[in-house]
Amino acid sequence: MSKSRWGSLGLSLLVIIALVLWLVSGEVKVAQQEAPDMEEVDAGEPPSVEVETLRARLYEPGLMLQGQLEPWRTVSISAGVSGTVEELAVDQGQRVKQGQTLLRLSDDGRRAGVERWQARVRKLEADLAAARRLGASNLASQSDILGLESDLSAARAELAQVRHAVNDLTPKAPFDAIVNRRHVDLGNLVQPGTALFELVQVDRLKATGQIPQQSVGDVAEGQSVYIRLINGGSLEGEVSFVASAANPQTRSFEVEVTVENPDLKRVAGGSATLRIALPETRATFISPAYLSLGDDGRPGVRYVDDGNRVVFRNVTLLSVTTDGAWVSGLPDEIQLITRGGGFVSIGQEVHPVDRSSDRG
């Protein structure tokens, strides 16, 4: 089936959905096909149709996506050395600052090792300095000097390693975060690689979703995003990334949204509805009851032009709710046919009767 055929079917489906929403809402409208009450007129006079004046307004359309909320950053803190947990400085759910100590492992002689290697480095530095002075007087061989330089380099490497091991006895938070999970208790023996804590940053969140390929051209970095949470709450964000290539399985493009969460709402990991604000456009708000399909299967409306002739104009559906539909593609002001449209043809001259004031 051709792309245009699929497009026509999709638009037809949108119109059907709009009409169903309108019917479910319980709104009562008089069908287009019902002839308006009219006095008897001569056969030569144009038929009367009831109209309502509608004016276009600025409207900000939105692209609705189902998305997922994630922490801005997540990190698993693991043990760098073996040892016994001697102190727990933080607990689950606690907020921590960057650089704050999380726990302390047993020393097991590591600080003494630092002192030993510091002394070894100082001695080799002194021996090398003396050898260089003697070498200047040809009292020390070049090979002796090179040997001392090699020993000093090795000692300095060992000193750096034991210092790093001492630092690993007190792992610290790499950024401001919340302790989402603690994996160890006092007295636990850990080995290098043992998980200690999971930290999450949730004062800022990352929302992700998939943009259909036909809509990706409307989305760019910096656009505002409204996030409706599953519990009824809301947050606001901004598009920070749009993928340059589609997922080969879904043919959709990944989008990421930066979401500020100053109240630390517990929503990370949950689902949400994203509404990406698209550029403003002029649009007309209309009841779905007055939408119909043209010969090409596309939605449109009937109205009376300045020459009092019936016009059918295709429209683009921007959004549809039970209250009505926002559509684009119409003139800034139209006389929408609300009754009698089924008894006149396109291009026929009619007598428009504006009843909007009578209905209040």
C-alpha cells in the first residue's frame, strides 16, 4: 500500500476518534444534515444555512509521548581494597555532599606501609644525590647512579600505590546525591569490587521517550516540555538531546529531556507523559461534530465564503479532546455551517443565518 494511502487512512482514523470523543463527552449538537427551520421562499432564492463565526487564535501545539523518568546520575560505589567495615558514615535515604566519606574499612597495616615507603624514598633520594656529587668527581660510576635512579622510581611507584590503598579505606561520594541503597553492614568483610552503596542524583532528572519518524523534524534542543506524572503531579523540562538516527526496530528517534526536581519528588524510574511544546501557529477551535472527510479521505470543514458560497477546506488536526479540536489550514475568520450543510453542495450559493447570538 502506498505512503499516501497510509496517510489518508491515518487521517481518517483521527477524524473517527475525534467524533467518538465528542459523542462520549455527552455534548449535544444538531447534525449537519438536519435542515434549519426556514420560512417558505421562492424556488429561485438560495437555501438558508445556519452558520457560526469562528476566528483563528494563536495556539501552541504539543507532541505527546509516553516516557520514562530516570535519575540524572547513578553510580555504584565498590570497594577498592579488602577489609572489614569498621564504620558506616551514612545510611540509606541520606543526602550526601560531594567528597563526603561514606564508610571506613580496617587499616590492616596499610598506613604503616605508607610510612615505610616514604622512608625508603627519602633514603634513595639522599643516596642518589650523594652519588651524583661523587660522579662529578669521578668517584662514582654512571651505572651506580642509574641503578639508584631506577630504585627510586620503583619506590615512588610503590608509595603511590599504598597511598591509593589508604584512600580506598574511606570511599567518598563523587557528587551531591542520595544514598539509594546500602549493600554492607558493620563487620562485613569486603573484597575489591564488592558493592558498597548505590548513589543517585534526583534533584535533576532525565526523561526519555521515542519520537515517531514523521514528527522528529518538529523537535529541537531547547524546546519546553511539560511532564505529567503518573500520580497526577507535574514537572517541567527542556529538550536536551534528539537522536540523529532512528532505532532500526521501531523507526523512532530517542529524545532526552532535562527535568529540574528541586523538591526531590520520588518519581525516578517511573513512567510519565511528555508534552513537547511545538512552535506557535494560528489555529481554529472547533467541535468535532463539524469535521467531515473529503473525497481524498482527509478531514475538513464546510463554511460559507465572502461570496456566500459553500466551501470545503481540508484541515490539519493539531489536537483532539472531548471539548473540541484545534485545527489549522482555515482562514483567520470563517462562517462555519452548523445546520443544513447536508442539503447544499460545494460551490452552491446559500443564505447564511448567524444564530450564534441566539444560543448565547
